[in-house]
Amino acid sequence: MNDSQSISIAVLTRSQDDVELVNRILRAAGHAAHCHWVPAPARLDETLEAQPVEIIIVNQDRYPDTVRQIIEQKEAFVPEVPVIAAAARVDEAAIQKAMQQGACDLVSLGNPARLQAVVTRELRAFRIEKALNSTISSATEYRRQLHDYMQGSTTAIAYIQEGIVTDLNNAWLDMFGIPDKQEAVGLPLMDMFAEESRAAVKGALVATVKGKWQRGEKLEAKARLRNGVSTIQMELQLVDFDDGPHVQIRVLPQAQEDEPTRRVQEALKRDPTTLFFHRNQFLEKTAKRLSNKPKSGLHALAWIQPDRFSDLRKTVGIVASEEILAQLAEEVRKRMSPRDIAGRFEGTVILALLERGNERDAEVWARHLVEHLREVDFKVGSHTVNLTCTVGVCAVSGVYSNMEELVAAVAEAHASGKKSGGDCAFLTESTDIDTRMRKYDEIWVRYIKSALMENRFRLAQLPIAGLRSDTKQMYDMLVRMLDEQGNAVLPSDFLPAAERNNLMKTIDRWMITASLDFCAENKADQVFVRLSRQSLQDGTLFEWLKKELGKRRLPAASLCVQYPEEEAAKQIKAMRQVVGQFRSLGVAFALEHFGVEKSRFQILDILKPDYIKIDGELMHTLTSDMRMQENVRQVAEAAENRKILTIAERVENANAMAVLFQLGVHFMQGHYVHEPEVVLQEPPGVSQTTLEAIAGS
């Protein structure tokens, strides 16, 4: 017998034989009973004070006090300890009378089995109640200590339950300029934040309650502080009190300001109007960035210049026009990602170095910027003016041998946009570039064909995480290529050349087979593979795919084919037929890079995709642009109504995750979830030695 089975019992009777009988009966049931004989009421106080009694058994026939008197006596020592009455004769009436006096039950010492059952039951109930009381007491003490710590802390701390402030400390009152604690307790937390940050704050609160907020993750929000609206950083943590779960919010202390000398030196590097880098500093930083390729994606240079700025200068004046340029720069800054840099290049020209997934992403960013600026009212003095902008975009690649050629190319792209009427985004196009591109492609085509034949392609996976649940294991599949020295080559380097030279069909088929093998080996629920236009126009694709699916014991829905929404819209009739063929095989279909500005829901009704992937370019402004938030909410609702699942692309920080959580999006992918990871070092198919064999033709 172990210690957890031992019982400390007070047996109230004039006969010691009763004590021995109870001891034998309970030990026969497996209990290590320690019985304390109480022959008279005067001894009960001594026993209860000296021993950790868990049960009292009283023989009513051989003890002078009634059950009621015993209960009154023991209340001063152990009020929760149960009293079991015993007697020679037991019937329903006697049991009822004993229980009315306060006994838990009445048993007969002549019925050992019932005594054992009653003792076991009451012991279990007593110990559970004791443990519960201890837990409640500990929780109460913990909350008291937490409250004392919170009130004495110089860090601003508040507790929130279902969006309502339940407690806060003096540091919070001081930071937010609240004169009295009672003015804030019971009010919505959202009242303390700027409207543009409320979606992120709400989403973070809900995510924390649902266990989706990562410990130590920081949330940025614009708060209504004593000294005005300012950006603060907060940590959120779920705590359980006796009245339910609360979210603890801690405002992180702001970083100490740099030394004055450092701040002056930094200011000297920046243009005083736009607050972007001066020309020389921008070119210097750009050259340094370009010497190190991004982990995924590519760099692109954007030439941003307002149209007909000289006319605007005549309207508002030369001096005031600089203020307009400053406001324009602020709008550009809001739409840049943390890894982008910008500089005032000359006059009204702003150059921005973007880090994006591919050339198309950079173009979309430029187009969104142009469309946004059309809607902005620029105010200076008594004037309210509007302006348009033309943005030239050039993807950085080996085509350009130096910075001069790169800047000249993006300047030419901007000039082409101006010639076409301005107010647009324009990608690099010129005869000179085409000539150099062909020479550049000749090299890459040899590399690609060699890598395919020598099995130097590798698969990389990007997990897709659930915002509402984690029940599905899904991955977005990416491709990497190894050069002859075994160094990884990013898709942004070789895929454009493959697309221009009709090699995508072969790469796509490699991706499908490798992804299906990954799915089987890793027991994934679904893998997402993007197909090129070349593959979708290939009449042999579906028969080939049917055979590949037949070779593996995988549900066809394990594969989800994805295609850009903008490209699908350009060939909607053909896409409808293609999607129908995928559906006939049981393969899922996703529209990626789904835009939200024009609420293009008609394509959802025509193609009926299983998923839509919300364009990753929107994530850069989602946390602060309320109009964008509303558009995403409408897309999420439209998809929900059509039973389409939504995935947010390129989620890179906790703020974006919190907003998406609030807007009702189902899943997310991006660097916030996980960096792309190469998963197949030795993919299958090493025996394939020709492009024809790899392509399956």
C-alpha cells in the first residue's frame, strides 16, 4: 500500500472492538486505515487538533452525542470532513434521519461491503473538494500577488476580458492620461486606440484567447496617449482567473533615444523634405544591398515621379510645393515593406529599392501605389490638390552589369510610361534590353537544361498555417536549383529565363511529381503547386497527371494547382475548361495573388476555386489602411458565402496576422509562419537523363 491510499479516521465509540472492526474492513478494501479511537466527546477536540483526520465514523449505538452535536463540535477544526454514522440496525427511515442531522450516510457495521463503498466515495469527494479549495486559494493568492506586482510596476499593464478593461495599473493610467481608474474599468479597450489600429488590436486579443498568439510576439498599434496619438509596442499573454480567461497587455518601454551626435549624423544622410536618403546615400546603400541577394525573391528598382508637377507648383506656389512632395513621400513610405529603402534621386524623383517575390510583385506594388495616389487629397494652406504619378519598374538581374545601366533602365521605363499618358506603372521595355536579355537567356537555358538532366533541382516547402485551426497540414511548394558547385540558385534568377524559352512545362512536371512524393513521404494533407501558362496550354498535361496520380496511393485532392487570378481573368473561357478538367481528376484549384480593390467576385462564380490566395502585396499596408481592411473583409465574406477557403500570402509580422484573424481569413503563409525550407536533398528520378524523359513526353 502506498501513502496515497492511507486514511486517517476518527472512530467515535465506547468500544475499542468497533475501532478494530473498521480497521479490518477498510484494510480488506485496500485502504491503509489509521484509526484514532475517540471514546468520549471530550477526546474529540484533542484528536481533531492533533491528527489530520479525513473521515469521522460514529457508532450511534455506543456514543453519547448525536450526529448533530458531533458536527457542531468538529466545525471549529475541520468543517469539510465528512461524518458517517453507523448502527446495528439500518433502514430507510434511519438513513433519512441520520442524513437530516448532517451525516453523509448511515451504514451497518455488519455490512462490510457497503461500509467500504461509502468510505471510498466520501474519501474521494473530500479529497477532490480539498484539492479544489486549495487550487482556488492558490489562484486567489496568485491573482492578489499579480495585482500587487501590477500596481507596483512602472510598466503599463492592463487586463482585458472580451474586449473590456477589467483592471489596469497606475503606469497605464499615467501613459494614457486617464485621471481615475474607475473611468477606464468596464469600458472597451478599443476606445484607447486609433481607429486604424483597432482591427489589429481586436485580432490580437482574439488570437491570444484562442492560443494563436505566440509568446513574446510584439504588437504595434497607434494609441491615444496623454501626449497625443503615438505608436506603442505591446506583449499579450493569456491568464486564467476564477472568473474566466483574461488577456494581459504589457506596453513595452520605448527604446532610449540615440545620442544627439548620432541623430544629427543620421539626419544629414536624409533629404529634409521627403525624409528619404539623399542621392549618394541611397546609391551607396543600394549597391550594398545588391551585393547580397535576398533569401527568396529578387530586388527591383522603382522610379517614382509625380506627373505635371510644374503645373501644381504654379497653383500652390514654389514653397508650398515642397510640402506636397513631403506628403507624397509619406504615402510612398506607408506602402513600403520594412526591407525596402528609398531616396530622393533628383528634383521630384524618388527611387525605391524593393525586395519582392518576383518581377510581377514589383509591378503590382507600383500599380497599387499609382491607384492609391489618385484618391489622395493633398492639402497645403488653403489648397487641396490631387496629383497622379508614373512609376517605372525594373527587376534587378544579371542583364545589368553596373548601377548606371540599372538606373538608366528604370528611367527609360518611367519615360515609356510618360509617353503612354502617365498615371501608370510601367515595366522595363527596350530593344537594347531585349538584345542583352537574349544573350543572358542563352546562358541560363544551358544551366537549366543541364540541371534538369543532372537532377540538380530541389524542392522547398513553405507551410500554410491555420488562423482558425491547425487540423490540416498544407504546404506551398517552391523550387530551387543547384549550380554545378552545389550552391542554391533562387527561382527569381532562372524562372524568368525558363518562361521566355518554353522550359516551364518541364519544370512544372518535375514540381508536380516531387511535390506528390513529398506529400506521401511526409503524410501531408495537401500540397500547392503553381503551374505556368505553358503547362495549362499543354493538351497532354491531364493524361500525364492522371497517370502520375495513379502511381501513388494519394487522394487526388492532395494536389492543389494554383494560378494567378489576373492571368486567369484574361483567358476566362479557357480557364473554365481547364479547371473543369482538374476537378474531373479530383485535383483542387486555387486562384493566387487575388486582388481586392475592385471586388472581382464574378471570377469566383465562374471558376469556383477551392481556395483563393489574397495578394501578398496587400499585406504591406493592411495593418494601417482601413479601406484595405474592409476590402479584405468583403473578400473573406464573399469566399465564405461560396464555401471557398482563403489564404493570405506573404504574412511577415504579427500585426498582419492579428488583422487577418479579425477579418475572418482562414489560413496564412509567409516568413512569419516559416522560412522556405529545402526538404528533398535527393529527390526521386535520378535515372532520368533527358529533357524528354523528365517532361514525360
